[in-house]
Amino acid sequence: MIDLSNIKISILGAARSGVAAARKAKQLGAHVLLSDIKSRDEIPSADLLAAEFECEFSGHSDRVLVA
């Protein structure tokens, strides 16, 4: 199994595949930043995602480069 302990990963897109990738990366030990271009109001599960991951909505900032 891959060990991503203490690795920082940015995932662009909070749709089904992005969330699945974020969950898998977190399960493998990574610190995940989930970033989506849509606003928080446009993502039905935004509050749940924000409780599970570090998130940013309404665009991708430079944080995705240094997550």
C-alpha cells in the first residue's frame, strides 16, 4: 500500500471523482486541500466537505501549488 503520510496534496474539483480521490489520499495519510471553481452555495455537500477536508471554493488560489 502507498504511504502518503504527511504529504500535501491538492485536488482540483469537488465533484464525485475529486471527492473520491481526496478521500483515498486522506485514507493513505495525506493532508488534502480540495479546491473547486464553483462557489460554496453551488456545491450541495460543501459543508460536509469542509468538515472533512481543508477546502476552498469560488476558484483556485495559489494554495493549490503549495498545499
